Amino acid sequence: MGSILRFRKLSYLAPVKLHTEKKVEQEKKAVDFPNPCFSPEPTKRAPSPPVRRSGGKEWRCMDNCCWMIGFLCTTWWLCLFLFNCLPATLPGFQVPESPGVRLKREGLTALHPVVMVPGIVTGGLELWEGKPCAEDLFRKRLWGGGFTEIFRRPLCWLEHLSLDNETGLDPPGIRVRAVPGLVAADYFGPGYFVWAVLIENLAKIGYEGKNLYMAAYDWRLSFQNTEIRDQALSRLKSKIELMYVTNGYKKVVVVPHSMGVVYFLHFLKWVETPPPVGGGGGSGWCSKHIKAVMNIGPTFLGVPKTVSNLFSGEAKDVAFLRAMDPGVLDSEMLGLQTVEHLLRAGRTWDSIVSLLPKGGETIWGNLDWSPEENHACDLSKRKPLGERNSTDGNAKRSGLKEPVKYGRMISFGKAAAELPSSLFPSLDPKDILVAQTTTKKNSTSSCSEVRTEYDEMNREIIRKIAENKAYTARTVLDLLRAVAPKMMKRAEAHFSHGIADNLDDPKYTQHYKYWSNPLETKLPDAPDMEIYCLYGVGIPTERSYVYKQSPSSRCKSIPFRIDSSVNGDRGESCLRGGVNFVDGDESVPVLSAGFMCAKGWRGRTRFNPSGASTYVREYRHKPPASLLEGRGAESGAHVDIMGNVGLIEDVMRVAAGATGLEIGGDRIHSDIVRMSDRINIRL
Amino acid sequence: MPTLRRRKPADSDKPTTSAPSDDARGGGGGTTGRGEEEEEEDYEQDADNSKRKKNNNKRRRKKKAAAAAAAAASADNKHPALPSEEEEDGRKHHRKRSKWSCVDNCCWFVGCVCLTWWVLLFLYNAMPASFPQYVTEAITGPSPDPPGVKLKKEGLKAKHPVVFVPGIVTAGLELWEGHQCAEGLFRKRLWGGTFGEVYKRPLCWTEHMSLDNETGLDPPGIRVRPVSGLVAADYFAPGYFVWAVLIANLARIGYEEKTMYMASYDWRLSFQNTEVRDQTLSRTKSNIELMVATNGGNKAVIIPHSMGVLYFLHFMKWVEAPAPMGGGGGPDWCAKHIKAVINIGGPFLGVPKAVTGLFSAEARDIAVVRALTPGFLDNDIFRLQTLQHIMKMSRTWDSTMSMIPRGGDTIWGDLDWSPEDGYSPSKRGQKNNETDIKNQDGSDSKPSQTAKAHYGRIISFGKEVAEAPSSEIERIDFRDALKGKNVANSTCRDVWTEYHDMGFGGINACAEYKAYTAGSIVDLLRFVAPKMMDRGSCHFSYGIADDLDDPKYNHYKYWSNPLETKLPNAPDMEIFSMYGVGIPTERAYVYRLSPSAECYIPFQIDTSAVGEDKDSCLKDGVYTVDGDETVPALSAGYMCAKGWRGKTRFNPSGIRTYIREYDHSPPANLLEGRGTQSGAHVDIMGNFALIEDVMRVAAGDSGDDLGGDRVYSDIFKWSEKIKLKL
């Protein structure tokens, strides 16, 4: 930076010299004119200014400005220079040793090739073909990196990032593709690491380009479409095979993050399925090529946040969208446009549907029951696991404390969120669907600019939706089908959210839409493969929402929004700002991340017929102690966990050859075992 | 920039915070004026006027008192200050005049610069993107459509997957593990990009860019690896395109990441070592297979550039060779996977420039090094260190040895004869008539030319030697000469090159041999740099095969030499040789001994040697012939023009070959940048005609559809003169 500045200065010396000479001339000419900038002075000093003015050397407004800026710039450069001269480590500030250095000293070296599968949002996207408004952006990043284009041409940007509403593929004339290579997701924005810390640590023990691969894919597409359009799955298969061979027939360790976890689940099924739909690797492919799958922040059973995102565009950061432009989205003034536009663009992305809660009421709870009830929201005051277990059984029935009804994913009004289910007016959301088809839309043409599917809906239906009061994980899907019929129709050809009754039903192996749902697929026949669930705990995570109807009925607005005025009665309530919180990593609730490893796949179950061993590794969130630490080395947040020292060490040990038992087996801080036990699912 | 702007508001608080105290005193009025005045005083203390200093001190003391009382009574407060002002009124004039102290002036100036810069930046950003193009078109008239747009209109579509093989120097290298001094450079580019580190820590940089002198692999504790993906070589430095133009044009007809692959490799290593260390060849093989499979079985079109041509030649042999040494693809792998190899500026038979690069580090831009640091390298003050360091570094790069001229005297000519004899730069224009005449005259006409250039003498010591007939040159064989004692004392250790192991005797012996042809050049290098050549001779060979069926040619060191390998058995494959012509290209050198031999490279090009008439090819000690500024046309074209033409022993399956030459025409004005009709070695990657040819082949055309050969130079005539068993 410093050198650039200095260069800049040099290169502009000559023209500016001319410029200043001119300026002096101009000043001489302008002497007689009263300068409006010249500040009025006390009368005693009044006589002197004219005399001084004639000299031509005068402090005027312009000069003052120049002087100021010059002063600032010089100081800035000086500081910058000093900063560059500074030794890398300040004497007082002890930099903690990175796990890479420590493990290298322990003698760890690169053994198994590592494949990284990035999640939603974190992968970069670049433009390959665009409309005239994006002319000079060829092979520039539209997503990831500086995001400068959002501010310069927001509509153009959104247009290019949207997919076709019918096919879920490229709109005509636009090709936006995933950035390949490690750069795809090492940093999301400048300085905002995602995989960079892990890569750097792995490099310390000898990893490099040949045994480190970033399986970048277009995260907007449904998983099967990444293969149809970009052959991303074939490419991943070929890369894994190549790395397996060129690294002395060492199996690979796969490290997927966030949505990449479900993507890789899809891959595991795809690769063993015969060619027309699948990769034709044969049934032994996974056991031959894969040593371990280390899922970081897995979204196995979906993320409740997705529901609110799709329903009203109020994604309170699907990953960190909000972190990027906090004010813009939430601001009421701009909100009118921004949220609607984002909702429209986001609804063309099929992949989001893969994050809807899976398993329905069995997993996520019904109107009265949920696996997480009795969960203490104030995480700092939590008692150790053993003490609470005693009160566990009877707390629900005792009536001392009415449990939070997490099962009601969306409820309209606070009352609906807390009332017992018997008092509900019951209305099957399927009725809404029927009503939808009979009454024709009456959207006004003026809304066409930001048309979301809400504009095509009747006011009547909107009212009915709100009347239904509460929706569970199962009925929420019906609700979405009602409010966004096109999207759900498109996406449900690619994703399924149920639980399989009979896994041997041929439909489950033949159709790709089941492959990314762990509750509707069997794990591959690979008894030696290890599956890890690594995730953070200790951060309140969105679980269910209290909604209200938007006051304004203008055509452009989204008719529902989270009722942020709703708060819990007591201080320690989980309900804050219209959102019910549970334990998790800020994006994914513990239940979704941990259930499969803690129970669904534990031992030999029908989902895991070959008995691949599973491990749950939780990392308790600890916010950074000081600003100097940046995002913290012990964070448990969904993305920041990628910099968690404990997690990095675990990944490195496994990559260097350790097994799950050798790194210590399970490591559990949350109630995941208890919650899982409460879920009544046939295994 | 953004950081700077962000910082500004935070800083600008400072001056305003100083204002309140004045506010209280001045009663709200001219706050800014007085506020500034006080700040100025702080600066005026720097001035050495003692009188004024005293005054200032006085005033400051008073001011302090005033400031203390300021909170209590603001109205009365003015009075203590006023007398002082009146008192000083006389001096004030004096002071005001010299108010613009040096520091102020500087600040003011810097402020102006910054402001102008910001205004310009703002204007630039606010400017519509098409503005530069508009200006260009207004001056030069409408520019032709880029080939991508033109061919898209014609209806061309992406068909065959495309593989790029970058050449030497143009691909980026990044750091994966380094010594202490390279802290913070993890995964930053050491080569390519801005080269910021060269200036910031040059010694550290050369240390990391060097390879191990013994093994030709990584030195301990350092891992520098090629950048992967299209970004590896799309731009070499910011704004200096290599593949970017071609990529952009291919994208117009539908190419994207899945159908384009940049086979980037560590260009410092010998070709086989890229496989040994990085498995680069395996990776390329796997990627070609994948792309062919996922693109409906359409074979790949390979586009190597510069040294990439040799690299891919090596690859084609490697991939078909059996597993331990080769890729085990079987004898018909190339036939199954490759549609065409489009060699751009390929140094098939080597580059004379590589010799000087190794001999005295005077590589007159193997690609663009000189363009980046023009004055720096040639500068006499710096050369003591720079050149030696660069030489030491580049001698550890095995790959440079792949470019030493191959084929010896048979190809490059001996003391008296060379295939390019009679070439004259000024005659190129009307060459067609003359070449016919000369062809008839044959060799008889040659002696009549008085100042004929002896291109065959690639290195000659002294201009006289370069021009004298061979019978007059007295040569003393250097091969057995004693190298003498080590002349280097310990002070030279940090810039150690192998010259320091040689005594004066050895150096003189080199010079006494007077003239070196392509054949003896290899011996010379072996003499002056034994370690490097020992290492290199395990990986490269420069001869001509007598019997290609000899099993020894299965060794990988022959694979990158087109004169010692057979092309693969792939009759449907096509080989193109595309290169620029019309630029004087280095072909032979006149050398002299350096005046001082201590810590110096003992030889250097005798830049004072210039031909008598302006027609001469000798300039600054360098004989030039037709070529693309780096590769002589002979090297780039001979194999396709003759060596592989038809069914020869080098091309047993009769693969069709085509020559496409592009006549250099420099950019008409500065606005055109590096030109769309350039024929220069790297700039040709932006040549519209070449891009169009490449795109047509990628979209499915055969060489005959393109129009077969397209020749401007005398390549066919020269090729005929070379007597090589085919």
C-alpha cells in the first residue's frame, strides 16, 4: 500500500506542478474578488487583510483545505510507513502459535489429500457472459471480493445473479460461473477469511496445490444442475481419483462446510449411481477413495432461517449477507426496494430450498412438542448436563414453566406462538392452495418492476394465511408452496424434505432429489469411512418466528414480516425480537448439525447400513477477547469456526492420518444427545 | 485508495476539536481563521528566527493563561489576548509574509496532489466504460470487431475443449513455504503480478526463486508452486495480457471454465521434474480426459505457447510411455484425445538467446523481463550485483536449458554456412523476386557478398572473428584447458556463480576458441558451467537421432527434442505452427572479455560491434534474422515446414502440419496498446488474425479450412537448405 501511494505521488508530480502554477496565476487574478470562504474577522484585524492579499500568499479556504488534506495525507503516509517498518510482532503482544506450527513440530506431515467443499454464499462467482450493462466485468467477481458492483449498478448486478425462474439455470445471454481453485473461497471479502486459515495451517505441514483441492461449484444451482450445466460433480470425481493416484494411493479427507455438507452427501450418492443420472463409479467407489468426511457446521436437517428468508426475504444473515451491508437491508427507507429485489433474486436460487427443514414434525416438533423444549436460553447460566437431567422428565408436564413451542416454525402473533394447540382455529394450508388456483391474481401493472410472487396473490389468501396462526416444519412447506408456487415447484424436483419409510424403495436410489436428504438415503457401503460432525455451540440460533402482516398494502411490499416487537416475558426468555432462539452456531441449530452423527447414523442403522463410524465434535463459542484477535481463534460461529484452533487441529490430525478415536472421539458441550433421544424416529 | 478515504474523516476530527477553545474566546466569529493561525504557530517554531521564537513563546504563555481562564469569563477573556496582538502588529507583517514555511508548503502541495488525484479518480470512475474506446475510434477510425464478436455473428460455437500450455516466464508462481524473510507472503505471487517483492526484498526474492543447485528441485524449506487455473497466465503483470485476450474471445462463442484449461506448470523445473514433484503431467492428462469425456467426446485442441510447445511435446511422449516413467496412456492416447496442437511461437529447435542468457545472463528479454526493468538491469552501477544474482538464480532453472539450440551445425549452420545466409532485413519487402533468383544461383552467389553475416557462429569473440572467413580464424581448443585457480576471493561468495570456480586460464581458453557454432556451444556451456550442464544433460538432449528406433530414445531426456522423437501415432491429429515474422531476432553474438574479472561475469556482449552499412544485420553486437523478436523463424517453422511435412521418420503416421505466419505490424499509435496485428513473441497472443485462426480450429475447422499454409518469410527456402535425413 505504501509503495503504491508513493508511486502515485511520483507519477502525478509533473502534471500537478503545472496545475499549481496555473493556480497561482488564477489566484493573482482573483485577488480583487471578495472570497466567500474567507472567514469574517474581528474588527481590529480588519485593516490588515487587504495588505496581505496583495502579496498573493494568503490562507484562503482552498489553501486551508489543501493544507489540511496534505497534512492528513502526510501523517497517514508517515503512520503507514511506520507501520510497515514495525516488526511483525509487537514486543508486548504475544501472538499465539498457530496449530500448523505446533503440529509440524510434533512431526505431522501431509498424508491424505484434502478436498474442501465450500458452502452456500461463501464461494465466489464470476461473469463469463453478460448484458451490456455489465460489459467490462468479464471474468470479474460478481460475488465475493469487493462487492463494489452492488453499489455502482445494483439492478444490473441483481439481474446477473438471478437465475431463470422457470428452469433454475442461466437466463438467456447471461453466464455466471463459479470461480475455480483455492481462491474461490479462501477469502469471501478482502480480509474476511473463510478457508484461508485452514489452508495456511495445512500448508505448514506440507500441503500444497497437488494435495489440496477446492471443489468450487455454483451454489445458486440445485445440486444435480451443477452437474448438468458445469459437470461439477464429474470434475470433483475426477479430481478425487487423480489425487488418490498421484498421492501414492492415499484416500482423501473431505472437508465440507455448511451447505457443502449436503452437496457432498448428494455427491456420495451420485458417484455410485450408474451413468445416465449418476457418475458410474460403482458401489465401492466411496470406500476406495474416501477416508473421512469432516462436516463443518453441517446443515443436515436444514436451517429454520431459510424459512423466513424464503417467506419474507428477512434472512437474518443466511451466512453473512447482513454482515456485509447491515444498514442497507434493515433500513426502512431503502427496504422497500432492497428486500423485495433480494427476495426475487434469492427465490431463483434452487439451492436455498435444500436448506429448508427436513424431516417434518418428527424432527422439528409439532404444535405442542419439540425436541429442544426446556432448553435454557441464557447460555451463560447453563447448568452442567447432569444436574438438569433430573428435572428433565417432569418439567414439561408440571406447568411450572410453559415450554417454548419451537415446533411452531411460524406463528402469527405472539398469542399464537404460546397458546396450547387445542385453542387453535385449524385450517389446513392445503385449502390455501386450492383457493389460490380458483381465484385469479389481480396484480397491478405498476408492480412489474420488482415482481415477487406475492404480487400475483390475492389479498384474501394473504389474510387466510395469517389466520392459520401457526405452522410446523411440515405445514411450513405447504405455506411456501402457497406463497411461492413457482419456486417450490421448480425446486421440489430437486430436493425432498421427508423421511423415508422404506429405504429400499427403488425411487430413493433412482431419483436424485432424495440424495441430499440424509433421512431418505443410505450412506454408501464404506465401513472404514469416518463421518465427523464438527460444529460450534453456545450462540443463540434462530429456530422459530413470530410474524405479523405488514401494515402497508402497497403492491410492492412483502405482506408479511417478522414482528420484531415481540419479546419474551421474562429476562431469560428465548423469544427476542420476534425470533425464538436455541443453541447452535448462529445459523444452524445444534439439532440439525448433530442429530445424524449423534443418533441417525450412530452404529448400524437403516440410514447407515455398513456402520460407518461417526463422531460429534462440538466447539464451545468464545468471543474474541480483544479487538486485536479479529474474529477470534476460538469462535464457534458458523463461518468464523473455520478459524477455530481446536477445529483446525482436529482436521489436520485426521488429514495426517489419525482416526476419530485417536483425536478423542466425541466431544460434546450441548444437549444434543438428550435432544436426539427425544426424537422418535425408526432407525 | 478506499482505506485512505475511510481514514480521512476519522482524522479530520482532530483540527475541529482544537476549535472549541477558540470558539469560546472569539465569540463564535472567525473560528476557522484563528484556529488555523494557532496551528500554524506550532509549525513556525520549526523556523530558526530566534526573535520570532521568543515572541511566540511569549504569546504561547499568554495563551495558556487565557485558555485557563476561558471557561470562567469569555467576554473578559479577549482583553488579555488583544494587547499582545497589538504589540506584535509590526512584526506580524513580517511573520505573515514568511508564513508559508517549508512544512506548510509541503503540506499544501501534497494536499493539492491528493485532491487532484481524487478528482481525477472520481472522474475516471464516473466515466462511462466505453469512453476510451470512443476516443480511440474517434482518432483512428472504427476499429475492427474483435474476432470473438465477428465469429459469433458467423455462428461459430464452442466445440472442442481447449487446453492452454503457457511458456517460460509468463506463468505465475506463488509461495507455499518460505524462509523467515518471506513471512506474510504465503500464497502470494512471487513471479507474475506486480513484482513488488523484487524491490522490497530482492535478495530474499532471488533466494526463494532459486532452485537447488544439485537436484534442480526445491531447496530445503522453500516451496514455490505454480498458480493454477486460468489466472496463472492470463495476465503476466497488471495490464500486460498473455492469454487474457484469447480467453475473452473464446468466451464470446461459449467457452468457459469447464471447456478451457490452463495447464500451468512450474516453468523453472525440467519437464520430467514437474511430474516428479507436482504430478503436473498426470494432472494435465486427467484434465484432458475429463474435458473430452464431459464435452461429448470432442477431442481437445491444445494451444501451447513458447516453451510450452516443448513441454507439450514432452507430454505427448510421456503420456504414451508405460507407467513407471510415463503416463501409461497407451499408444493411441493422443489419437483419442487430441484434435490439434496449435503451437504459438514455438522454439522447436531452441533459441539462440537462451545461450547468452546462460553464458552471461544477458538475456535480452527471454520474454519480458527486460520490458519490466529496462534501465535497471543494463545500468552499470547496479550490474555488479544484479546480473550476477540473476545469473545465479536462473542457472538453477533447468528449463532454460531446454531452449539451447538443438540439432547442432546441421540445423544452425557451421563456421561458414547457415541456412539463413543472404538474409537482409531491408529486402524483406520485395523478397519474392529475389529469393527466386538466389535459389537459382545457389551457393555460388554467396562468396561474392562481402559482408555476409556468419549466422552459424553463434558466439564469436570480436567483430573481426565474426566476419573473417573460417580459414583465417585460429582456434585453440578450450575443452582440455586447465581452468586454473579460483579467482574469486571470499567477498564474492554471496553472488557466487560457477565462473568463480574458473581461473583466468579457463576464461582465456574460452576466448581463444574465437568462434562457436551451435554444436560447440553445448561444449562451451559444459565448460563454463559444469554443474548446471550435468544436471541439465539428464533432462535434455540437443542432438539429432540417427536411428529413431534405438531403445535409448525411450528415455525422457529425448522427449522434448523434436529431432530425437517420433510424433505419436495419430494420423487425424493436426499440428500448426503459428508465429510472428518481420521483427529482427537475435541469432548470433559478438562477445568480448569483461575489463575486470573479479566478481564479474567475465564475458559480455560487445555492444560496440556494429555493421558498416545500415543494411547490416549486426547491431550492438547482435546479429539478427527474421523472427518474432525471440524465436528465429527457422526454429519456429522448420519442423512444420519440412521436418514433419508428409510422412517422415520423425512423423511416421503422417500427421498433417500447417504453417501460419503473421507479419508484424507495430501498433499505429499509443492508444492501441500492444496492437492487434503484432507479431512479437508474447504480443502475438493479441493478434486478431491468430486468434481467429485458433477459434476456428477450436470450433471444428481443419487446417485446410483455414487456408493451409500462410507464409511471409523464407522459411521454405531455408528449410530446403538444411540437409537432414528425413
